[in-house]
Amino acid sequence: MCRSRDEPVILDIGAGRGEDILAVREQLPGACLQAIESFPVSIEFLKRNDVGVSEIDIETSVLPFESRSIDLVICNQVYEHLKEIFWLTSEIERVLKPDGASIIGVPNLGSLHNRLLLLAGQQPAAIHVLGPHVRGFTVPGLRRFFEAAGTLKVERVGGSNFYPFGRKTARLVANMMPRLAVSSFYLLRRTNSPRRFLDLFDDPIGMELVDTPFYRGSS
């Protein structure tokens, strides 16, 4: 647990071996680091590096943190594996402080190489039929999703990797043209809306979702 209420609290959902959250520690040495992870080897590694770890099902469980208690939520390369993105997004929104931020990273279905593959009649690399990804996202599509309820605002979109360039050139081009980059990253901020993200199910847009029983929490 965090030692002081004054220290920033960083949460990494699907932390893996901690590359992202440990990089945050380098910038914020006094931060309290928390993670959600289920792979045993990763859990042990995170604990050895003084990261608090919770093992839960993020598609149906409440995040084990108080509302408005987290300064930064990282969720990198996770959304593409999930059906219940409405529930997870609502939980991220709930735990964020009013001035908090979230960084979400996903493979970009609209990347240049995926567009060329689809044009050639091939399966896009971002969502292989035999792979673990169950969702594909483009920048306009995911921006619309995050902002649909009016409770979150996409402040900035960046990119990483850009085929067929080398690392340095790819980084430059990806941030110039994130809609064509291999992966896209979204900086989210909470708005002042009193609503919850799940309230969008009560909006007209919710009528588009009635055919699928998305998880909305236990009654």
C-alpha cells in the first residue's frame, strides 16, 4: 500500500514485467506504484521491484482502489484483448482523480501496413484470426468511444513504430501521423461531467449496443 497520501499513485493495468510503470518511477522516484497482473512470473518480478500487485478479472471486477484516488492509470496493449471495454473504461474513470490522467495504448488497425494488407485481401496484422486479439481499433473509432459519454476527453493522440522505417525515423513519423502508426496512444482526462461512463447505455447510442449483453456491474 502507499505510504503517504501526498505521494502520486500510479496504476498499471496489465503491467506485464513492469516496463511502463518502472519507467514512471525513474521520472517520479517517490510515486506509489500499483499494478493489476495475473501472470505469476510477472507478479513475482513486480513485487521484487516494490510494486503493489492485485490479481483480478478486469472485465468483471471492481478495481481495488477508492474512487478518485489514482493520479495516473496506464493500460498498454490490453484493450485489444477484451470484450468488456465499457466496464474497464468506467472503472478507470471511477478511480481517476479529478485532475488525473490515463494513457491507453493499442495496436492500430488503421496503420499503413494494416491498410495495405487489407487492400491486398489479407488479414490485418492487428487482429489475426489465430491471434489473441478480439478487437481492432482505429484512432477515430477509439476516440469516439472514449468520448461517447462525455465523461472523458482525449487530450492527445500519439503513435509508435512505423513500418518499414528504423527506430529513430519511425518514432518521428509515427508522432507526425499517428493514424498510420503501428500502435496508437491516447492521453485521457476526466471532464467535469457528473455522469458515469456507463450512463451512455441510457443514451440513444446505447440502442446500438442492446444486441450484446455488455457487463455493467453486479446488481
